[in-house]
Amino acid sequence: QVQLVESGGGLVQPGGSLRLSCAASGSIFSIYNMGWARQAPGKQRELVAVITSGSSTNYADSVKGRFTISADNAKNTVYRQINSLKPEETAVYYCNAQHQRVGTTYWGQGTQVTVSS
């Protein structure tokens, strides 16, 4: 069982930046791909960034150039830097871990990000 705990959410003004953290319960990055997703009110959850064990990254078109995902293996923590935030990006942001071979996926509890002036 993998446990993921997100932190770093909060209220930010439009155009502002935020860094979210996701702490994993163990050294899993070698066998799990890590990702960030978000779910806005009334919408489906959307996976927007992924980082693999080889540090390859992929981003949804909607966030390319503004979001950066990174991992610190020594701290078992994945980060997500978000720049130039827009009000429509108000959502609960979730961290996930997907096993590279069998596909089992774990989710964190989510952290609220509100973009508003």
C-alpha cells in the first residue's frame, strides 16, 4: 500500500505561483510513475503532469510552459511548480503513483488551490 500526502495548496491571486508537494510513504520512484491531476468543481479529474523513474516528464497541453514536475528521490517527494495561475484552474490537486508494470494506481487526499483576487 502506497500512501501519498499532498501539501502546499491555498489561495493565490491570478498570475501568481504555487509549489505543491507530495510525500510518498517509501522509496517508490524507481517502480512507480508519479503524477499530478486536478479536479475542478463539476468536472472530471484531469491528469496534467507525469514524471517517470528516468525523470522523463509529460504535460497536458493546457499547462505546458507553466507547470513543472520534479522529484527528490532522497526525500521521497514529488513537487509541482505552478506559474501564471488562472482563476479557472481553481481545483483540488491530487498526487498519484502508478506502478510501471502492473498499473496499480494510488491517490493522495488532494489539496485545494483557489485562484482568486
